Amino acid sequence: MELTQGMELAQVLKLSPGLLQSMEMLQMNTLELGAYLKELALENPVLEEAEPGQGQGQDTWEAFASQVPWLGDTPWTGQTAQEGDWGRGESPTESLAFLLEEQLARRGLSPELLAVCRYLAGLLDDDGRLDPEDLAGLRTAGVPAELLERGVEVLQSLEPAGVGARSLEECLLLQLRRLPGEHTVAQAICQGHLEELSKEHYGALARRLGVTQRQVEAAAREIRALSPSPVGEGVEPPAVPFIRPDVWVAEMDGELRVFVNQWDLPQYQVSQTYRQMLRGGVEAETADYLRQKLQQAQWVLTCVQRRRKTLEACVQALVQAQAAYFRGCQAAPGPLLRREVAVQLGVHPSTVTRALRHKYLQCRQGLFPMEYFFARPMGAEGASPQRAKAALARMIQGEDPRRPLSDQALGERLQAAGMPLARRTVAKYRREMGLPPAYRRRR
């Protein structure tokens, strides 16, 4: 099994369109990959759809479903989402990805810089920020520091303001720089004094910065008007699509098994007709064309298999770490970092991020975005965001549908339960679980 994505961007910068294509396909979810393959097949006659029975189809799905009682009558093909369905919308970072791609396409960037920018856009977290550890890993992999920094600059110049920041401080600074007029004091506060600002130590801040307290108070108002997360700021929510699982996890004969969704993918093969035509002798120009298309088709099929193996390996490592949850022995997943999965597989954390981003896992507990299974420990008692999410889900499931709980009300209940969270954090966790806001839950 090849899991060699650690050096992928460095290789892409050596002008390898094939490796860039492999990276992009790794990040696609099942429905995106299916649409992409259909588009490629329209452009490449050598890539033809396999006959029924040559790939995984309905019979294979039924055989699988018959072994997993909790799947019930789940169809193997896509459906249309009904209004109000939960867990079926695109996340804010997915709509942000489309917005960034549209802007990058209009910039006229060199192939190398465009590859870097697209790669960085794929590494953004749920707050639209870059993890400095990912950037350090890219430098270690051989990406030139100057080119990487230029890619970060381009990303940070896009809309919405604050995207691509490497910290909260930088996110706020990027927004301040877009505002008209001068904001010298506010910028100075963002560069190392946010903790004092949060404690409202205006006098001490004024003395430290050599300005008046009135100037500090004015700067504080400017900073509080900014957003700590650009995701959702000016990003229109997309239409709600039907979400299909990318992976299933089921317990069979006492063993937790991982099944990557191949049933929603069109199955393709290399056309034997064109192979024979090439072997039989054709004009030189036609032969060159067929060889090029044959090579492209073979590479696409290789990328599909590589994506499946990488995704399967990442989820198997995840399942091993969260086995107690999948076996029903605990109510929520425990703390887990992508870095831990990467170490187990011997790859860079960005590979795990790419393989699992925007993908969904279905188990007997329900359908969840992959992010649900990763969290840093939170609080002195070892509680994790997953435990807070589990509590949120229980509260929402038990609410009066005629008067659903607002994010503020949910936050107050969590605080009473010993899990104090800001309203914005409650909203973030709710979105990550695919749960709609209160006004959309009202019945």
C-alpha cells in the first residue's frame, strides 16, 4: 500500500500534473469523485464505464447490507434530501473551498504557485486557519520556504478577510488591514496583548503602548467588531445536498471492519477496443493521441485505488483508537489527534487531513463527519469536545420541536452541566455535527 503523500507537494512543484491530480482526488468525497470521473470519461474515450458485474454494484451492496442489521433498508443509490433533514448539509469550510477556488482561478498564478495555494486551501481547518505544524511539515518535505510564504500571502489576500491566518492574532490583523483608515493601536494590541484586552486592563495597556486609555478603549471596540473565524463571514450557505457515507464501520463476528463506499462510484476500465486499435497499427498522430489518453486513463484508475487504500488505512487506524466507542462501550469518542493516526501509519498529518476532509462515516451510532472522531483533550477533568457534542446532541434531540433551543440557551445548559462553552463554540460544534440552527429545527 502506498501512503507517500508526505512529499506530495514538493513533488507537485516539480511540475507533475499527475501527482497534483492524485492529491485532489484523495481529498474528494464519494459524490465529488463520482462526478469528477464522469467528467473525465467525457473527455477521454479510452476511459469507459465497466459492464454491470465488473465493478461493485447493487448485488454487492445487498450482500453487505444483509450482514449489517442496523443498515435496514438504506438504499445503495443517492436520494433527495428532505427539508429539515439533519446531517445532510455542506459544512461552511466546503462552501469556503468553492469560494477560494473561484478566486484563485482568476488570479493568473504560475502553475507552481497555484498548486501551493490550492494545497494550502485544502489544509484550512474549520475556522479557516492554517496549522503552523502543517507548514513546517511542507518545508521539511522540500517545499521552498519563499514559495510557501508567497502561497500563504496569496491565500490571505482572498475573501473573506482573515482566511489563511496561522493564529487568532494574525486573523484579526488581516481583517484590520482591510479596513479603511489607520488602526495602529488595534494592530499593536493584536500583536501580543489580546490576553490583557480580554481582562479589560485598559490602563495597563495604555501605559505599555504609550497611548491614552481612550485610544485603547476605541481600539478594543474595533477588535470586538472583528470575527475570530472568517468561515461563514460573507460565505453563502450552499444548497443542502444529500450526504452519502464515504465509509461504513460495522462489527462482524466480533471484529470492527471498515468498508469504503465504492457502490456510489461509477466503475470504469480501460477500453480494450482502443488498446487493440493501438496495437493494430494506426497513423502516427492517432497513435500519439491514443497513447496519451491510455496513459491518462490508467493513471486515473491508479489514483482511485490509491485513494481507497489511503482512506481505508486512515479509518482503520481511527477505528482502532476509538474501538470502545464503535463497540458501544462509551457514549462519545475519546480524545484523538490526526497526528497520532499519522504516526501509526508513518505519514505526515496533512495526508490524514486530506484523506478524511469533507468525508462522512456511518456506524450503528449514526452518520458523522470525520472531524467528530478527532479532538484535543479539554479541561482539567479530561472532557473532550466530543463529550460536549454528545451532550449537545442529547439536548437537541430532547428539545420541544415547537420551541427549539438557541445556541445561547444550549450554552447555558452546557455550563450548568459543567461544560462552559462560548455561544460561538456551541454554534461551531453544532455545525460540525451537521445540526441546523434553531429556526430550521422548528416544526
